[in-house]
Amino acid sequence: MSWWEEPYPGAPMVKVKGFPRPLYPPGVKGHASSGDGPDVVAYKRTVSRAGRWPWQKFDDSYSAGFANGNGPNVINSGVAGVQRQGGIDDTGFIGEVTFNLLRSIVIPEGLAHAGETAMDATAVNLINQAFAMFSEPPAGDVPDLGPIFHGSKSVLDQDLTHATSGLDYYPAFDDAFGEGNDVLAPEGMEITKASSSNPGDACYALGDSGLMYWFGHLTMAPNVGATFEKGELIGVTCVNNVGGGPHCHLGINVEGLWGTGKQMSHHSDYTHGGPLVGDQLAAGHPL
């Protein structure tokens, strides 16, 4: 029996932050077609690894072809093909039932990467990004953020003094001044992407609140996928003379809360006096 003629092998569902949103292709009566997003890329990777879509450079549009299939062959059957093999209605829509199926599929023998989960680490990171973007907390829902340095102010009580050079939508403040100082997680978070700073190491993180962060000027950044509870040590400051001596640079991105291209108000010359992070989050918009 061929791999597509029996149900997929299964495993415990891979861990993600949550279900980002339902997805509908164009032309579905009663539903607007879903907008582009990183979750679409995640599903295309997963469905391709599950043998139901050609591997390629994936775009982020939820097309009718990908949803319902665009050819007679198994490899062109898309989401609906996975649904049929998984024993659920082959609508081509992605709701929570299909989402959980995609999280549990083990790649069957006969396909590349057999024995691995179809939803790989890259797809998980994309799902987490989409969850931050589309699962918007209500305006005025201010997360309980701590400081990034022992004895310092909460992130909510900081004002943003400058942009993050070379990185849009991550206005920043500096803290933990001094070489070798501990840098703490201001909330529960997961490291989503490696980066670098000049000088030192850097990383991106996704907070439980949906805020995204960029930590710069560390001696060594945590590994991608590492998780931290609020107040846990994520790194230490490295030797640097940028902006007044050794410190941690914390950039904060609110696109997951306010929408793509939005950012908090900030100064651009390393001076204080701008609106506080907490006040802007409480208002649900830049002040």
C-alpha cells in the first residue's frame, strides 16, 4: 500500500503559541479570502513535507490552488488532500481541527524526512509570528512586564530613546549599563531568530504578550527555540562603547498588536522625555 492510501502516522502535536486565525481561499461564499501572512508559509512548508504540495520558494498567499489542489496528482492536492488522508472534511479551509492535524502529522515512509514531524521548526516559528500578528489583545490590555536588569525600571516605565539601526519598527532604549551585567526576560518569551550586533551577539524574541523584541550587545545570545520565564537570565552585556558604554539595547516591535508597519513613538537622538511604553500600550496606539 502506498503512503497516500492510509492515514498519516501521528505524534503529539508540536508546541506553538496558539492558533493564529482561520484561513479561507478566494471564492468561498460567506467568507472573505484570508490576507497574506507567515502562517500561510508555515502551512505550505508543512503540506509539502506531508507530500501534498511541491517544494518551492513559498509565497504567503492562501490561494484556491493550494487550498483545494490544482491537479490530479497526489503532490498537487494541497490542504484538501491532507484533510482527506487525515480523515476530516476536505474543505480546503484551515480551522483548528486542520491546524491540529497539521501539528500532529509524522512524515510517512516513502517521503523525504520520513519519521520527522511535517511541521518543522521553521514552520513553528512562522506560526508563532502569525499568532502574535493576528491574535490581537484588546486595546488597553497592558502586559505585566518586568525590567531587563536587576533593580531597574519595568519596561512599561521606560521611554524609547532611539531607533534600532538597520532594523525598522524596533524603537529602543538602553539599560543594564556595564560590562558583564545580567540581562533578564521582561516576560515569558521564546527566542525566534538569531541576529548580531556591532559589537556583540543579538537575538529576536517573541513575548507571551505578542510583543516582539530585539536584544543587542550580549556576549552570547540564547539558541533559537529557547524559552524563558519572566525574570530569567537570557544573557550578559558585552564590552562595547556604543551609546555611552557597555549596555543592553532592547528594541520593541508592536506590529503583532497594532498591525504591520506600526511602531511606538520614540526619540531619535538618545534623549529621554518621550511617552512611556506602558502608556502607549494602554492607549493601543502611539502617543
